[in-house]
Amino acid sequence: MKRDFSTNLMSWLFIVAAAMLWLGWVLLPVKVGTFFETGDFAAIFEQWRFWIWMYRLHIFGYVMTMMALVMLGAVLAETPARVVVWPGISVGVAGLLVSALAGAFYYHHGAWGARELAGQPAEVLNAHVEALLLDTEYVTCLVRFGRVFFGLGMLVLALGLLKWEILPKWLALGAALLGVAGMALTMGLPDHLAYYMPVFHLSVLWFIAAGVVMNRSGLRMDFPT
């Protein structure tokens, strides 16, 4: 098992990225649904600065998670596992990037709308929400694409982890199950985006568990070609 500066740094990045991603969402005082509602803006304005910083933390969590996966690919770049691991990481990172961009839409319109609509009458709020419907409908496609791509990436990554036994089998199987569940829920129930949330929470737990295992035991790097 390889345990050195690279694997230690990577393990902490896995843990910190997952914590940022999860805490930013859990501590977010107002969670906007699939579409904005008129009451969202007043609720956000009441805790405007805290809401902004928690959403920033959440989005930076996506970026840090991308960095953690790329670091895993870099560590395994000189091994035969790269032929499976790298495609999985590439697609998974693409999914996380799309998810971050979708999150940025809600972040921007939530923060900007809360400030601009503070104290406005109901008819102005209703008109603003109506004006956002078309753009939000498009962004929901980005949400779905992000979740499906991340799920596919996790599934392919899991196959590489299993074949070369890079991490314990239960971690590899967990990644595969999360990938399949994410794709199934998103494509099977496309109009029920909230059903994905258990997969989100479990994915965060998986990254933390992977980080802890890598910190304690490192990665298996002695497999044959």
C-alpha cells in the first residue's frame, strides 16, 4: 500500500471537499426548490449575507471535489488502472462542473433577486418569478445532466477500483451503487429532483470514508500490469 505525501494530501482533500459541499448545503438557511417561489426572496433577504456565504461554500465544495478526483487520477497516472479510472474521473468531474454551474444560477438569482425585490409588492414578485420560469426550466436540465454524468463517472471509477483493488471492496461497491442510484433516480424520475438528495448525502459520506481510508492505509499500487 502506498502512503506518502501525495496520498495524505489527497485524503485530506477528499475529506475537506466533502465537508464543504455538505455543510454549505445543510447550513443554507433557505433552500430554493426546483423553481423559485415568491416567498424565497424575502426569506433569503432576511439572512442575505449568511445565505451567500453558505452557497459559496457549497459551490466551492463542488470545485474542491473535482480537484480531489483529479488528484486521484494523477496519483494513478503511471499505473495500468488509469485506463479505467481516468475515464470515470473525467466524466465524474464533468458532472460536478455542470452541477456547480447549475448551482451558480440559483445562487445568483437568489442573492440578486432578494436584494432587488426587497419591499416590492406581490405583483412585482409574481412577475419576476414568472420571468425566471423559462431559464430555470433549462437549468433543471443542467441539474439532471450533472447528476447523471457524476453517477456514470462514479460507476466507471468503481469498476477500476474493484478490478485493481485500489481501495477496499466495500468502498468500490459503494461508489458503484451510488452511481447507479443517481442515474436511475434522475432519469427514471426526472420531474422529482428532490428524490436525489439521499444520494447526495451518501456521496458526501463516501468521499469522507474514502479520504479516511486513504489517510490511514494509502492506496494499493503494487498490482501487476
